[in-house]
Amino acid sequence: MLSQQSIDIIKSTAPVLEIHGTSITKRFYEMLFTSHPELLNIFNHANQKQGRQQTALANAVYAAALHIDRLEAILPVVKQIAHKHRSLGVKPEHYPIVGQHLLGAIQEVLGEAATPEILQAWAEAYGIIADAFIGVEADMYRQTETQAGGWSDFKRFRIARKVKESDVITSFYLMPEDGAPLPTFEPGQYISVKLEIPGDTYTHIRQYSLSDAPGKPYYRISVKRENLMAERPDGKVSMFLHNETKEDDVVLISAPAGDFTLNQQDTRPVVLISGGVGLTPMVSMLQTLAATNPERQVTFIHAAQNSQHHAFKGHVEELASLHPALSFYWCYDKPTTSDRAENSFHREGHVSLDWLKSIVPTSAASFYFCGPVPFMKAVNNALREWGIPEEDRHFEFFGPAGSL
């Protein structure tokens, strides 16, 4: 346990971390990768370039400072991050390395303001927080390896099929190379895919939601091809998967992870809202509901540019024809001429509160949503304005956790 003196010191530094947090974490990663370039085999290089990882870590450090006297308040966040760490292969020996360079970055950025007392208090606090992560992750590693069909770290899988779902999304059906049975997973979870791309020094790891229901002889991921845009480079891994891999190629994957999962014990109506490739975990949830609880009322809402970017459209419509409790709605912000001629969507523009109220039968439901961050912010704000309690608003960030 931290002493009261250390707790007081850390809480007093919270305002400083709010101002300088991103500068500290940016310098931290520079120092970390200079001293331990091998860790670039674990970290997402694109998130580093875009600053998402630095911001996420700054937010986490700030939250730890605010809640240092009641760390149980951030335990859900610890578990969420621990799922990602387990999926990536983060191990206990990595934590002292991170601690050393995080404290070094605090000292360098804050200069004389980082007194020995402050650094000592943060060293103590980091030790306690690191132990919490190590303990939670040890349990996750153990459960993952000992479950039926489980394994540790990464395992060789064969690309059994590649199926184009839209102009930008392709599904990959992955089967274990050794023919062993697959462990089950919770709808909404993801796997990590590790690739060696020719010409690159370090391996690349990306996490992709499973887009099919559990219980199949394969895992399916549905990957959006991330083309060059003004604010970001090409998605190196997604481009490689789309353009370079072929059926029967082998990729390495880790066992399913993640805490954005469908509550299958909840019998209330459920509303699944997605934007873009954020529909992948929603399709897994939808297919599970259709197979295991077809009487539960489901409203499936998806926003896309148009039908050319809309994956699984026909599949969802077919499910709805077989299950009267399922209704679906499409929102296009850039419909094509044929989309308009064929009336292939229900709303032009963006998801709004008024529209949600007009199509969702009841607010006494459980809401799940996923998509680009601006989309999720808009949906979250609409649901909050509608009076949907926080515990009934479930969402997932693709990549480092942000804030809505």
C-alpha cells in the first residue's frame, strides 16, 4: 500500500499531468524504443505515428493519479488494457523496462519540478499498478492456455478462404494449421494477427474483431483496407492482407480476447449500432443472437458511405427474413444514384437522436455501438440525451482506448 504522503504527492501532480501528459508519453516512447527497439515487435507503429498510443497512455497515467487512493475505481480499465496486453504477448519482464523510461520521461519533461520526492512517490505507485496488471494478465494467460483448445502466445493458422464483402472490406477465414479444435469466444471479442512483412525489420501486430458467431471450425475476421488519407498513412497490415496474402498462406494469431462482449443473460431488447468496419463485432453478436436467442428483440443499425462500402448487407437482410424479432436500418451519408433508385437505405446523412427514437421500439434496451470515434461520440451523446443509463451504453474502440 502507498503511504499517505505518496498518495498526497501523486494527487497533487495530477494537474501537471493533465497539461504535460502527452509530452511525457511522447518522450517516454522515444526513450523506450531507443533503448529497446525489440519492443517495436509488439507496438502498433501506425498508432505511434498518429499519436493515439501516446494520448491513450497519457490519459491512463492521469486517471491513475486522480484515483491513486482508490485504485479499485480504475480496475475495469486495467482489465480492458490487460486483455489487449495478453493478446499482444506483453509479459511481466516488460514492466520494469516501461517503469524505468516512464519515470525518466517525467523527470526530463518536468525538469526541476520533478523533485526526488515526486519521483519516489511515482516509482512506488507504478510498482503497485504494474503488479495489478501482472496479476490480472497472469490469470488471463493461464485461463487462455488451459481452456479447451487453448494455447499460449501465437499459433499458426491457415487462411482457408478470402471473401470480398464490399469494395473495402474482405473476410479472412482462419483455421489452425494443426487441425486442432478451436476454443470458443464471446461475441464481440477480437484476435491479434502477427505478420512479417517483407522488407520490414519488425513484426506487425493488429487486433481484429471476430465477425462470425462462436462454435465454427474457423475464426473469421473482416478487415477494412485502409487507404492513404491526409491524416494517416496507408494501413500497412490491412493493405498487405488484402493485396499480398492468398488462400493457404499462414499467419500467426493469438487466442480471442476483449471485454466488449454481448450479455447473453440479458433478456431485454438489444440495439446494435455500427459505423463502417465497426459492424464486425456487431455481426458476431447478431449471428449469436439469431442462433441462440431468436425470440429476443434486436434492432440492427448500420451507417456506411453507401452500398459499395456496406459489408454483410445481404446477410443481415436474410437473417431478418428468417427472424421476425430482428429489424434492420441502413444510414448512408453518400448514397449512389443506384442506391437512391433502388431505395436500398433508410436514411441519408448521419445517425441522429430523432431518427433513433423513430426506429428503436423502446429505450428500455441494451445498446452496443462501435465505429469511428466521431461516430461513437455522436451516438453516445444521442443516447445520453435520450436518458439511456451509462451501464446500458456499451462501446468498443478499435486501437488504443480514447474518451467519448
